[in-house]
Amino acid sequence: MGGRKYFNGLKTTGLFVLLWAVMLTLGTFIGGGQYLWLFALLSVAGTAFGYWNSASLAIRAMHARPVTEVEQPAMYRIVRDLSREANQPMPQLYVSPTAAPNAFATGRNPQNSAVCCTEGILELLDERELRGVLGHELMHVYNRDILIGSVAAAFAGMITAVAQMLFFFGGGQSNRENPLGAIGLLAMLILAPLAASLIRLAISRTREYDADEDGASLTGDPLALASALRKLEQGTRARPLKDTPQLENVSHMMIANPFRGEGLANLFATHPPMDQRIARLEDMARTRGYLR
């Protein structure tokens, strides 16, 4: 696992370097680059806000509420056992009154984290499968994936804003001052946000694979998570969430894509294909002696 983790770290670093390169290139076309550092400052501020408020933003988007151990004894028992096994603090537990089966973890660090399950997933999974899902979610917190997602989202938003300003403020400049021309500006407006989104999605997909493997190692039961993912694939198709801007901002945190993704939409999904995730977990069970 160590070599793969190292490779993923290098890959993430490379993706962020590419984000900065795109942002700097776009920024040079606005006022001769004199406002570039203003956009950088706004990006840092946006990243900080998303990082420090990621838990409350996600919880609010799903209309979740905190639950007690009396209300959700199995959820508490599983998370307490896994937190103790990982030598990490116990997160706050929430339940979302949503029929769509899903779960997510959020928070800037293990000391300030939350795990949320929808009512749909609690009804759909048995306790062994739920343990697999909660192990996956806890590893997102332990791997500091919230920071990665917040930074990637902030940079994606910044690149989109710069591209829009380039189009609206640069489109009227003369060809001498703006060699890109109207066609080039339009391409920037379309392609820059697309590039930022693809980079964010690549990071998110990598983190999902890591959380699957690390969560399965934590629980010692890869097949439980594989079984849960198989049920979630069917459940989210039957009961997709409405694709709203508020939910779009937190969808990458969920264990399964909550929206109805068909055809070309699958290309831009924040999650890897379920069949690939399940195959990896089944292979992990075979090759590492987890079969039971």
C-alpha cells in the first residue's frame, strides 16, 4: 500500500500543478495579469472557508440531524469499534431523512469530523455491510480527503471565474491587445472550467479507490463493502437525488454517486464505476486472505 500511496500523492501534486498552470495562464489575460494575485487571495479565502465549514455545509445540504446511541445503536457500535481500532477519536453521527441510500464523512480533521448515513442506507444494508460502508467513510477523514476536495473545488471555482472574466472583460479588447480574439476567449470560457472539473473529478476518483481499500483493511472484510456497493448501485439508480447546486457541491463526499448518471453523464461522475470498485475489493479479498 505504501508505494501506491506515494504514487497517488505524486499524482495529486501533479494535478494541482496543472491547476495552477491553467489559472496563471488565464490570469495573464486579465488586465495584463495585474489582478492575478487578487484571484489567488480569493482562492485561498474560498479554500479556508470550505475547509473550516465543510462539515456544516454538507450536513445542512442533506438536512441531517445528530442522533443518539439510543436512536442508532448499531451505527454507534460500529463507529466506536472502528475508531478504537484505528486509534482515532469518535466522530459525531448524523442521519439524513432521505430515502436515497448513501453515506458520507466530512470535517477538517479526525478531531472535528462527522459521519452521516441516510435513512435509505440504514434500511437497505445489513450490519456487516453497514460496517464496510462506515469503515470507508472513516478512512476519508483519516486520509485528510476533505482538505484535498476543498482545495480542488476552490481552484476549480477560481479557474471558472477567471475564464468568465476573461471572456466578459477581454472580449471587447482589440486584436492587438488581445491576440486570442473572440473565438479564443470563447474557447477559454468553455474549456477552462471543463479542465478544472476534470482534474477535481480525477482527484475524487482516486480518493474513492483509496478509501475502499483502506476501509476494507480497517474492517478486515472487503467483501462486506463490495456487497454494500452492489446494493447501493441499485438503490441510487432507483432513488436518485435531485441534482441541485447545493447537493452538487457535496456529492463528491458520498460513497455512491447520488444522481442519475446515464450515457455521457457517467464520464463526468465524481465516483469511479461501481463494477470496478467491486472488482478491486473482490480481488483484495482473494489475494490478501480475507475470504470467509
